Amino acid sequence: MISKGRKKGTIRFAVSPGPDVRKVTLAGDFTEWQPKPMRKQKDGTFVAHLSVAAGSYEYKYIIDGQWAVDPDSEAWAANPYGTVNSVATIE
């Protein structure tokens, strides 16, 4: 799930993968597909904040080493690996 932050161009990524998950990272074209750590909250949700320019971005979560789409994504895009990426559009 993503939401716009208070500052223009800031987005909040959040995912609740379950109680046994130990590590979640975020990767997308905005990070050149390099994993960015997400912080685990007390309720078990993992969160990351990013500042990005307006545009459309593809991303995925890496949950305990496994690539995963955002189940709440506004859209999906096919990738060269035969799967899909989540898509976020920032205005």
C-alpha cells in the first residue's frame, strides 16, 4: 500500500506480510532496483518513505528474500522475467 506524504513528492510504502516475517525491503526503478530497508512497526507493518519526482514507478517488496508485488497496488506491469511489478503513479 502506498500513500502520499505531507511533503509533495514523498510517498509512504507499507506492507503487513504476517507475524513471522523478519525482513522486508523495497526495490523499484526509483532505487535502480537496489533493495531499500523498511522499518518494522510495533503492529508488524513494514514502512519506508521515499521522495520522488512526479511520474509512474514500478516496484516490488522483498519479503524474507522472496520478491512480492504489493497486493494493494493501483496497477501492475509485466516485467522481462515473466512476472509483474506493482505500479505507483505520483502526480
